[in-house]
Amino acid sequence: MNSALQETTASRATRPWAARPLADAVYEAAVAEGRSHLQATVIAGRLNRLPDGRLADLINPRAADLPRASALPDIALATACLADAIEQGQVIAAVLDHDADGQNSGLVIWRAMTEAFAVPPERLHVVTSHRLKEGYGVSSQLVERILALDPRPTCVLTADQGSTDEPRVAELARHGVKTVVTDHHHLPEEGPPPSAVACVNPARDDATAFGDPTICGAMVAWYVMVALQRELARRGLPHGTPAQLVDLLSFVAVATCGDCVDLGMSHANRWAVQQGLERIERGGQAIWEAFAPFVRNEWTSTSLSFQIVPRLNSVGRLGDAKRGIEAMCSSNLREAYAWVQTLDDANLERKRVQAELTERAMEMAQPQMDQGAPALCLPFYTGGHAGVHGITASRIVDTFGVPTVCLSPVEGDPDWMTGSIRSVKGAHVKHLLDGIAREYPQLNLRYGGHAMAGGVKVPRALVSQFAIAWELAVQDALADRPPPPREHDGKLPVRPSRQAAAELAELAPYGRGFPEPVFVVAGEVSRIRPLGRDNKHLQMDVAFPDGQRERMVWFNAVGEDGQLPIGPGHHRFAYQLTGSTFARGPGYDLKIVACLDGTGESD
């Protein structure tokens, strides 16, 4: 069974399910390009319009299909500043966010500068923000740490943060430190930080020529390194080879999957993940060999999302994110295995903390949902943990379908609450927070984010006022629309088979904007057996409507009380079809996502 899927939780459905609408023009174009009926159906359920050019160039893009680096605003200013710093032997500090995107942005910068551009390691600091002590972005505490570095940097290069941090960028400037911002988060209404030398961000209003605001922070950093390589070559300075930078796409792939950016209409994101996975599979780096057992040597966007990213995120959520960067830079297999064990231990602790907080969050959310709340603000004044807010909020959104904020006190500064936000289609997080900040300036919010996710800091004494403002803003944005349903792809149009699983795999990568296919079936369960050391998983023999008998697995189906969610008999399931990594068996796996009994789901 594909171990990359085991962290997803399957249970009885709570939100309604509905079949994905199909775009007829997309289906017809896919068939005309030689796709099978199954493949064309999956593509047409994910793309609501035809891309410019052929569908094949979107599903499997080439480098020629990518936006040009030169179209990114300020990229010439950024590369000139960085090239000057390298040429003059200045000390540079890469200042990174604490999540997987930030860590992998740092890896792109570190490897490009020290290996391709011959920057001495002692002239390049790597500084990660501390989620629990400092919160999001370039905080005042982070600025203090930068200024205390020895030797002190004269140039700061941010990655995956900085666009909303003008006061701290200005503070660095007052101390003679130039800042180049690379980021992908939405900017404040007043625009890029004026104290920065440059702000390279595809989400800028003047980045329309670039054409893809969805790339992650590591991809922005990679674009900057590509442009910097050209500038260094123009100056006759060490610049390495283009192949060295292309090899760094393995890190960009992890970041792209970890930050849940668009894999539907983005040529750049799909290309980065495909190229990165190709380089991981080639081998040659100790860290990938050490991680291989966790993914059963099956390197896919799903295995990156559910096995690699959580382990990197865990060190950032629970402590020092720099450990993730050090792990990924392992120089030999023994070192890599030791680091992977450290990351896995952190992930197990993260799971424990997350389970406790999610249970509390569910208990807090249910009464509000019973009263028809359009949004949720869940403050944990005691016993909270800022490191797992985002995951907890995601679980709440997945269960109830409403935008959710989870908050807890900032470590070392209990007068402030820090939180993570997850949302649904139609409730753009950054726009909601912009509106709240504009209408309620007394809340003194500090925030940033995207359409579907964000971070916020609010004074503890004003949390109740923020909760009201949040609910009103969401209510206005969604206009009392019901929570969106979960979507499935209807009945599998062919029998489950190795061939069908291979056809689905050809459409990868899957992720946000191009989710992994989920099919529905009404079948008769004849036998149920527990799986796993803790008996949390179930294996079931199921008779499909055509008489074919299948073995299906339901991960995390058994609750804490040990009760089975269903018994033998007729049931409706949502499930996924994937290739199998086991030598014996039919060559494919069927993984139950949810039981649809009594949900009123539509085909």
C-alpha cells in the first residue's frame, strides 16, 4: 500500500460530497490529443477552461513553457545588488521562513551560492525565523538576531517572506544593511516595502507580464538564482553551470508540494515538481536515499506532500527550522539517516500535539457550527501550540467547510496571540484581513498570506473583537453560501486495474488545483480485518457492482474508542486508485477516503 497516503485521515463523511462538473471543451480537447476516456474525464474535472496552447504542454510542460525570469519586477535590481555583494566579498544573510517552503528556499540559495557561485560559506549566513518565539515574517526579534550575527551582514536576502515587513526592512537599512526581498505572498495595499533594494514577488500588481502569481517562495528564489547566474557570468565571476541550478529543482519540488500552490493551470509549478522528482529518482544525494523507506521508493507529489514535507515542517513547527536545512545538506548516508531519524522523531511529536489540539478544536467548533457559524475563530489561551495551528485549522475546514483561525499566545510575549488561517473558495484570506485591518485599525493586526491560507497576530485583549470582525468579513464574502462540498470523480469508468492506475499516474503531479482522483462505488463488504500495530487501519473485502471482488484499505478508520466505523454489508465509499509498490497482488491499491452512507451525496 502507498505509505505516502497513510497520514490522511479517512472517516465517515461530515461535509456533503458531489460529483465534479466536467468541462466539455476540455474533455474533447484531451481526447483529441490522444488521452484515454479515464484520463480525459479526470482532466476535464479539474480544468474549467482550456489553457493557452495544447493541453499536453500544461500536463507535461517544458522549460520553454515557463514564464521568463526577466519578467519578474525588480529582478534586475535584485541580481545587481547580490552580484555587487558577491564581487565585493560582502557578508550576506539568507533570511528564511520556518516552513518547508522557507527551508527549501534556503537550500536553493545556499547550494547555488556556495557550490555554483563560489561564495565562501563563512560569508553566507542562513537565518530561519522561529515559529513559536517570533511568529511569521521578518519580525523585530529576527532583525535583532540578524544584527547580532558575526560577522554582521551588509546584505540580507529574504526568501518566502518580507513583502509585508517594511518597518523591519527600514530598521535594517538604518543599520546599513541592504535588503533584497524574494517572496510570493500577497503584498499590503501600499505595495512593496520601499526600504528594500528590490522586492521580487510574482504577486505584485505590476507582475502581470510574468503571468503566474502562484509559484512558491522556493521557485521565486530559484528564478533569482538563475538571473544572478547570468549576471555573474556577464561580470566574468564564478557562476557554475545551468545544470547545477536545474538540479536544485528537487528542493523546489518539495517546497511546491509543501506550500499547496496551484498544480492545475500553472506550467511553472507542474514543471518544477516533475523535474524535481526526476532528479530525486536519479539518486546521488544522501538525504533522498535516507528518506526512501518512508515512501517505499515511490517518489510522487503525494509522497512529498505526506511524507517529506511533514517531517521538514515539524522541526520548524516545534523548534529550530534550521535543522531541516542541515538535514537536507547531509554529505553522506550515515549523517542523512541520523538526521532523518531526528526529523521523524519531531514528526511523531508533532502528530501527538496536533491530535490533542485538533480534538480540543473540534469540541470548540461543534457548538458554533450547530448555531450556523459562517466562520470560526478558535483561541487557545492555555495549552495551545502555534506550531500546529495550520494543520489544526485545515482539519476543521475539512470537517465543517468554513474559514477557520486558530490562535494561541506568542511564546515569551503573552500579550499577543499568533495564529494560522485556512479558508475555502470564495473567502480570500489576504483580502479578508486587508478589509478587517482597514475597517478596524484599532485591532492592530499583523498579517500576511494567500487566497486560502495566512497568518495573523492580534493583541490578546482584542481577540474577541477580532473574532466578530472575522465572522462578519467571511459572512460578507460568502454571502451566506453553504460550505462547499467535497468533490469526487463519480464512478470509475473502467474496472480497477494496473493499467487504469498507470493512466492516472501519467497525469501527475497532483495537488491543489489538480487533486488526486477520488471515485465512488456502492459495494458489499464481506470481511473486515484490522491492520497496523495499533489496529487503526482496516482491510476489507468488497464486492463491486460488476461482481469483481476487491481488497480495499481504510487508513485511520478506527477511533480512539476502538469501535469500527462500519460493519459488513452494503456501503458507499469514496476511494482512490493508485499503483502498488508490493510485488505480489494485482498491481494496484484501492484506498478508502470516506464512507458516504447517509450523506446524500450526488453522482
